[in-house]
Amino acid sequence: MIRLISATAIATISLALLPAFSAAAGELRFVSGQEKQNGAVLKQIFEAYNGTKPSSPVKLELDNKSDLDTTQKVLADIVAGTTPDAVRVTGAVLRPYVDSGRAQPLDDCLASAPDLAAQLDKGLLDDFRVNGKLYAMPWYVTLPALFINTDAFKAAGLDPARPPRNWTELEAAAAKLSDKANNKFGVLTYMPNTYMFEGQLASTGGAMIGADGKSGVGGAAGVEVMGYMRGLVEKGYMPAVSPGTFWGEAGRMFQAGEVAMLLSSSSGYTSLVSKASFKVALAPMPAKDGAAPVTMASGNGFVMLATDPARKEATCKALLSLVTPESVALTVKATASSPINTTAVAKPELLGDFYRQNPDLKVINTQRSQNWYTLPGKANNEFQSNFGDIQYEILTGATSAQDGMKRLTGIMDDLTGAK
């Protein structure tokens, strides 16, 4: 059972940890995409913050665009002179803001609340650093998870307590769970960008960038990962979902029972579970047989874009409300993410009891992980878009894994100037 902390409690308990600022900057504009995924908890956090009557309340603008789409919009706003004070980002889109010179370092902001800063997990904080500087206030860090329809597992003679651990087991389970005649699939893996691919690539012995500084996606490991996924589609065990519709379709298909296993970000936990008519089990990401699984840590946080001193101070205070113990507990319960605030984990009323009641979530957060690779500047947006398109071509058989990854390698090297 997921128990949400009330907005009043967050406002009351968290206020003492935040620094007092005298500057009045007027209403702050914060922007975020992916509203359907975790917009509700974000609204609750900032409604609680506004409930403390700050001199500069937060106006939160939410839509259901992807992070790439949101980034394009915000970069256009910067050019137009209508820059928001802060924007929510994932690791995949952090660099464009940093490399443009507009993202403001947040080290001094965090230092202004030393008691709160001392509670934060230093390792997770590093997910939001670029060249040693903190460029995003953490909201949460999420790892991949295998979501399992336990009813479908039992009906197929499978044990949800013994989930697939490698590619062979995943394919074998998918075969038993698939029903081509009724358009039911055993598995669906995350597709629109490199988040899941990069973890599988690392587990298979590959890397996004080779020792020579050039793209490594088209090497043997990259082709093998894509070839494995193409095989699942070709055998009818997995649907090929286009990048443009994946965000809505993946969750819908799993909840409707059209897909029995969904390998995706653990951040979708609450939204997936709340609308499913069956019990959902979680398991770590299966990797290549005999390989040590490596997952990508996707950091969600807010970049400060405000440059006026008064607005920077006000934005800092608002952003610090994201990392109080109460806000972090609320976020973890909504996203199944790794807790950025260690005090929240230690308190039974925050996350201590929650983890005891949900041991699967603790297992997910102990997976070996590394930071999600991003290309510099605006190049990452273009690369991720090309990746999604080429992956879809491979999965549908429009091109081979070898030819598709070779083309993606060329695109990546062009964008990084490695040629």
C-alpha cells in the first residue's frame, strides 16, 4: 500500500530546513514535461511549498511532451527572451543547458542549506554534476525494472518469484506468454532512446564511446543487443512501438494485459500499478547470459535558468524543497526511485516501513549502475532522436541491425566531430 504524505505535513516539516531569503522576485515559472508519468507528485511538492507563503511562489507548467520536446521548447523560449526560471530535465538532456552557458551552478544554493545538504546521498548527487559542478537540483534517480503481470505468469505456468535473469530466460518466458492469435506479447522493452540500450550495451562488453574517442554503438556488442531485440519482434514475442507513441502505448499495453512483461524505468511504478487489474511484481533488468548486468541511472532534476540575483535566490529556495526528507519520501513512493535523502530512509514513518512492505523496490535500487552517457550540447537531442528512428527500423525489419547501427555510428561521430 502506497501512503502519500500530506501537502500540509511536507510544508510544515520541511520549512525549517530551508534557508531564509529576503529577496522578493515575484512568481517563479517552472517547466516540466512527462506530466502523466509523475506530474501529480511534482504538483503536490510545489503546492506544499507555496503553502508556506514564500515571497516568490512557484507556477508549475506541466505538459506530457517528452524531455527532448520540452528541451526544444525551452531553448526556443531562451532565444525569444521568455526563459523559465527552472526546467525539469533527465540526464539525457542536461548537457544542452549546461553547454549553452545558461544553466546556473547550484553548489552555492545547496551550501546555503548545510543541514539539508548533509542528508543527501553524495553518490546520487554526482549524477547531476557536469565537470564537477552541480547543475541540477536532484528530484529523483531511477533505474530500469522488469514489471511483471503476475496473473499472466501464473496462467503460463511461470513463477513470478523466479523472474527472468538473462536473455535466454527472458525469451523463454516471453514465448510462453505470447499469443499471436489474440495479439498478446510476452515482453516490451523500453525503446525511444538509449536509456535501456546503453545498459545492455555495457553488460555485453560494449561502450557508447570507444577507446579511440569514436562512437562504439556500431561495434559487435551494439549489433548483438539490437539483433536480440529484433529477434523478439520477429518471433512475435514483442511489439515494435514507434518512438512517437511509445510513452503512452507502453503503459497502456501493460495495464491492458496486452504485454505481460515491461522492461522500463522504475519511475513508472505508481502509474502502472495504480491502473492495473492484476498484481505487479518487479525484478532487476535481465542482461546477456553470463554477463554482469549494468543499468543506466537516469537522474531527474531541475536546472536553474534564472540569472537575475533575486530570482536566483528565490528559485534556489524553491528547488531545495525537492530534497527535504518528506518530499523525497513522497517522490520515492510515487516513482520507485533511489532516495536522494538518506534521512528519509532511516525514518520508519517516511521510507523505513515502506521498504519493509515493498522489498522488490529495494532490490531494484541495488542494481549496479553508471551515469547515462550524453553527447555535448544540442547534439544529444539530435542523436537520441536518430537512435529512436533507427532502432524502430531495425525492430520492424526495415534495415538490418548491422546496417542500422553502422549508420547510427556515422551520425554520432558527425555530431561529436570524432571523424
